Amino acid sequence: MASAARRKIVVCGGNGFLGSRICKSAVARDWDVVSIGRSGEPSWSSVTSSPDPPPWSTSVSWQKADIFKPSTYKPFLKGADAVVHSMGILIEADYKGVLSGKEPIIGGLQRAFSSVKGGSQNPFERKEGENLEVQEKDGQLTYELMNRDSAISLAQEASYESVPTFLYVSAAAGAPVLPQRYISTKREAESTIASSLPKLRSIFFRPSFLYDSSRTFTMPLAALTAMGATVNWIAGGRLTWLMGAGGTKPLKADLVGEAIIEALGNDNVKGVVEVPEMEELANKAWRRGML
């Protein structure tokens, strides 16, 4: 009896904190895994507790490509069963500049918390394979560009290549210390992809704060977030509007990686996936591994 064909997954941002764990979980399922990122293979000390590549990494094809230049990654989409967008920015450059003292406080914050910034041209007005053009005069990577337009264009290119499934790593909520555009651009990406590319099985993961012991600074933040989530739960969820992601249970990064692969392998999963559903999917993946 012939064996089933291996699934192929392409993870854009596969060399990142979460993306590398998505790749790891896909390798554990014996999938054909391609990671796309500007640097190719990760700097392992930034995503794991060791500077050395883990054994599973040899099973991943680490490719260098530019998310703003589809011609650099389109060849890897051919024959893929699923494409994942696992990249974005949490803090824009001008906000980082204020925090580091390199930007004037008032001017930097005014720009950081402005109601809108430039992204790219409308992704749906591009020709197939056409580059995304940065609209900000200083070339800044904005929420509009990274969190929204790069995801929309990737989904569009995946659709051109007849990839059946697209998964976008969104977020559970914003946070009081972040500009509203951080979360609004993610929601815009979700709604645009769902409405404009109806033939795609689109999945929108909305994880909360991610932690792992390999990133020591995430552990105390996860503890604080867990306390906030408990307070919000006691309040019946009525503090979510105020606390944002700080009022949602934090998740281990490995759990989300496992849940994503479980979701991609289940044709019944589509649309928005919130934190409780991620935990259920990860539990299914764990039980599968025990068989």
C-alpha cells in the first residue's frame, strides 16, 4: 500500500521565536518544512537556550528571502499544502527611539501613537509577484506594512500558487503601552484576507503573551500576565478592554507551535482561533504523540 504524500509547509518568519517552534513541530510530524526569512537559518542563541543548532533543524530547508519581494519566495510556495505568516513588529522604530533616548519624547510619541501611518501600496492593486513599496518617507517598518500588508500580499501570492491553506499569526489583543494600530492592523489583515481570498482556508491564530525559559526576560512577564489574567477572570472578563493582552492567560511558545501544526493538519479548523482553542489543539497534538 502506497504511503501518503508528505505535507509541505512554508513558514515565513520560521527563524523567529515562534516560527522556529512551528518548524520544530512540523518536523516532528515528518512534514516537508521550508522556512523563509532574511537571515535564513536562525541565530540559535536568540530563539533557544543554546547557540548550537538543535538536531531537528537539519530537517528544515532554511531559505533567505524578502517578504516585501515576492519573487524571492514565490518558488518555495509551489506544491505547498500550507503557508504560515509568523512575522511582525511589536514596537516601531520611533517608539524604540523614545524608549532608548534617541528620539525626542514628544515628537517621537506623537508619531508613534498617530492614528495612521503608511504601509505599502494596496496589495490587491499589485501585479502577481510585484514588490511591496514602502510608503513612509524614511522607509520605516510600520504596523501597517509588517502586520497587515506583508500578510495580505503573502496570502495573495499563496493563492496564486493554489496553496489551499493560509495561517496568520495575529494576537489576542493589544496593550495599554502599545499604539492602537498594533492590534488594529492585525485585525485589518484578518478581515481583508478572509473577505478577499475566500478560496483559501484561512486560519487566524490569536495567541496571548508567549514565554519560554530560553528567553529569561519572558518568565517574570509571563508571571505578571498570569496574575492579570486571573484578576480579569475574577472580574468576568470585564477588564479586557483595559488590560488587553495583559488580561489573557500567557502561553508557552512551544504550545502555540504545536497547536498551529495540529490546526493545519485538521481541515475542519478555520477562521479565528483563540487561546482556549489553542490549548485544546495542543492537547490533541500531545495525545497524538503519545500513541
